[in-house]
Amino acid sequence: MKYIWSFIIKLIATFALLFFILNMGFGISFQTVVFISLIMSIAGYLLGDLFILSKTNNILATLADFTLAFALTWITLDMFTDNPGAIFWGTVFAVSGLTMFEYFYHKFFAISVLNKHRIHEAKEPVINPAYTLQTEASEELDPEITEDGKNNRKK
């Protein structure tokens, strides 16, 4: 159930950002914004969140989502829009907003869904108790040994 809720959060946030930037800012149609939001949310969730974030860290997953969002937004706006300014600047602003959202969304996703509480820190090494070696120290730092092998030093 936590996977479904996290996907719904991503879908709603992606739609809200794209609607605000593309529809209100550049006049892109509502249907195009819904289409881009669905495609980007599904592809980004499967590729960026479930596959890349679970195996790497937040930065790499955010870069992958940036690349995916840029390509999908550019291609979709190129198919449905005739205005080259809306294609370029719409893609730049939409992907910038989505990348900022994705950075924080990955932190939420890593903790609540993947149970990765420390996504930036390396794992602590596990020390095998069999390898914990001990040494002995004596009180005689410079013993005086005779030819017969006995210690001449007085205590």
C-alpha cells in the first residue's frame, strides 16, 4: 500500500507542477499536461524511484529523473505544440521545477518506502569477532639475558 500512496503523491505533485508551469505559464492544453504527467510519473516511478534509487543514491536518481523528464517533456511538447519558444522554455522551467521536487521526494521515498534511513552515508563495516586479535605486553622492556638464557635483571 505504501507503494501506491507514494505513486499517488508523485502523480499529484507532478501534475500540479506541470499544470502551473505549462498550462498557466505557456498555454499548453490541459490534455497535454495530463498526458505528460501520467507518462512522466509512471516512467519516473518505475525507473528512477524503484530501480535507480533502490540501488544507488539520491543524486543519481535525481539526475536520471532530470534526464527522463527533459526528454519526455521535450518530445511531448514538440508533438503537441507549434510554438518553439513554448517547447524550449516550457521544458526548461518544467524540468527545473520537477527536479527540485524529485530531490525531496526521493528523500521521502527512501525513508518511508525503501526503509533506507541513511541514503548518503556508507554502511558501517561489520567486524568479525574471530579477527579481533589481542597482544601481550611484559614489564621487561629491555631484559638482560645471560649466555645460559636466564634473566639477570633484579626485580
